[in-house]
Amino acid sequence: MLALVVFAARPGGASANGRPSATSSISFRQGHETDIAAGMTFGLLISRDAGVSWQWVCEEAIGYSPVSVYDPHYAFTPSGALFATTYNGFRVERDFCTFAAATPTAAFASTTALAGDGTLYYASSQAADPYYGVAADFRIYRSTNDGASFEPTAGQPAGTVGWWQTLAVARSNTNVIYLGGYAYVPGPPDTGTVTQQQLYRSDDAGASWVTLPLDPAEVAVAPSTLIDVVGIADDNPDHVYIRVSYDDNRVFHSIYRSTDRGASWRRIVRKNTPLDVFVVRAAVHDGHHDLIVGGQTFGAEISHDDGATWTALAGAPHIGCLAENTAGELWACTSNYGSTSVLSDDAGIMKTANPEAGSWTKVLRYQDLTEAVACEAGTIQGDKCATTWCAQCAQLDCTPSAAYACTAAVDAAVDAAVDAPVAVEPVRASGGCCDSGTGGASALALGLSVGMLLRRPRRRRAQPCR
């Protein structure tokens, strides 16, 4: 039990789901980009002032369990509505306090896309479960009224699918949609089930879909391959890019380009390390959009000739995601604390307007956080998330504002644990910190509190790990 407590409380250590604290996505509010939603492995951070300050929303308020190894896809519409994919359905909040069901069903929503005209799409990836009476649902849904209602698109992709991986809508022609997923099919003898990649395109906003070829002579795939649609040129819906992960079933990852709406493909990048990010920049230079590819373990590279040649970006941080706003700034998910395989950038989000200059500005450091989103009683955020902010902040090595009275709360929890150590036994018997029941939550809170005692004296703040 002691080793678990120390690890849970270490700055940059695992969150309740066992993963290191990290930024997973960055979404700008369409048309109002001072509002930003940053997905985290420990919930969600919201900024209303272009990243100057941030507030925390916990996983339960969004609609999924904090012990889940899951990162929602977000869509931030012009009205300020924030949509999230979850395994409990497609959800929306309009006040930063309550994520409610956006659809009548709670089918697993796996991916979403927001078109430039405000049309919102999401894909359902719900398998049938006779035990619970759940019907299969693999349809693509569409809303033209800011998510007030959703309807299945008039047409649906042909064939059987087991999971929808990505949706992408062309900026210059919002009728053009690309969709990627895979089906589970029997593999060769003695290999079991494998994934069969599937790629589709709609030219009429989902009224009909065509299957795109994945010719083995052009695109290398393997039983464990995953394909993501990662980019479309802003001014040309025919110009599309896909990422093929584990194209050899083991270590290689590639980027492919199509200039004919997916009728044919050409590989432009291949690395023996994950390609976490790929961006087609909006600006055009010498007839081409700049392309940026990167990963946490190999750095980043830029191409000025549509992938024919690549140049390393000196000074780039360890990038896990990358988003460009309309001002031409690149915002990156970076390594706040570092790990055994990735060095620290001392920031969870960084940005640059000129990646070739090697100058990146720190936007968010987890240790500088002070607030959770304040909500009224009766909301999950108000009733539960705010009360756990002390423990979450201790894990991130940040200092909550005085209004939370965290020092008193932590000291009381530590004193209780020291005075009555036998209380640990029932918690362990109930399932430990990964249990989704009450015992699991208690174990985590106790671990964080006692961990603070072990990590630092009460009156002196320790320096975060680097």
C-alpha cells in the first residue's frame, strides 16, 4: 500500500486511471478562439481568456469514469456549446457545469467533426449487447441546429464496421466528409480476430457514401493497423492525408497523401516511432501548404513541398497533439513533467507562430493551476468535482486558491490516517484505487493525502520533479 501512495502523489505521477498527467487535445471555440477546451488524462481544462488562466472539470462531470483509460473527442461550436464523445453517448454542456445527453440514446459515440458552417457530425460505435438489451448502432449522425437535435445522415456507409476511428469535413466544401474505421474479421489460421481497415467519403454531406480503395500496392496495412484521416487541405477537398499506424504490425508508422479524393495514395512519411501529430497548415507558400509531422519521441519535421522533402524543426517540444488557430498559431500538447522516455518541456501546452524559429511559448503549466470550474449545488461539478480539487491539485503539484481551504482539509485527512491506520484495510479489500465504487474513491483520496505527507513537510512546498 505504501508504494501505491507515494506513486499516486508524486508530481506528474499517474492519475486515477493509472496514466501520467498529460494533455490529450486542444479545441478552439469556432469563431471565438479565446475560449479553449483542453482535454486531459485527468479531465478537462477550460480557458476563457486565450490561455491566460485555466479551470478544471472532472471526468464525472463530462460523463465518464475517472478510472477509465479514455480521452473524449471535443467539438466547440460558435454558440459556446462544448460536445464530447463518451461511452455513455454524445454529450454537451452549455454552461461549463453540466454535460447532458445530446441524443436520446446513450450509444457509444466514438468520434466527432465540426464543419466550417457549424454542421456537427458524430459517429456511433455501439455493439449489440443482448444482456442489457442494447441494440447495435454504427450510424453517422448530423445536426444543423447546434446540437439541439440529431438525425442519422440520409445515407450510411455500406458493409459491417466494428469501430469508427475518425471523421473529417473539408473546410472549402463542407459537403465533403472523410470517414475511417475498421471491422473485426477472422484472421489467418491460429491468429484469431484481426482488424480490416475501412475508408469512406461522402460528397453530399452524408446523403451517400463511397468506399475508398486501400490498394496493398499503395498502402501497407497489417492485422493490427489503424488508419486515421489526419488532414485535408483548406482550399482543396481532393487533397487528403491519412496516418497508418503499425503498418507492419509492429513498429512502423506512415503518412499517405491523396490528391484525388482518396482514389489513390502515396506514402510521404515513414518512421519507426509513433506519429502523434500531423497538421496541414492553412497558409500556402509556393503553391503548397506547409505540412508538420511530429511525435513525443522523435521531435518534429516540416515540409514545404507537400511531403517530398522534410526538415527537422530545431527546438520543438515533445508534441503529443497539435492544433492551428485562425491566427496561424500552432498550439501543442507538450510534456509537463516528463517521464522515463520523454523529457520535460515544463509545460502541458505550448504555442508558436513560427515553428522554424525554434521559439515556443509556455501557455499552461499544471503546477500553476489554482481553480476548478465553480458551479452551483446540484451539479456534479459543484457537488463532487470541486470537493476533490484539493486532491487533484496535490497530484499535479499545484496550489489551489485559498477559498478551497486545502491545507486544513489535507492536514485533517493525514491526521485521521495516522491516528487510525487500520482504516486502510477495508479500503484495500473493496478493490483499491482502480475500483469504481466508493472504496476506490476513498483509497485514492487517502493515497493522495498521505502521499502529500510523505512527499513534503506541511510548511514547506517541495519543488516539482523535472
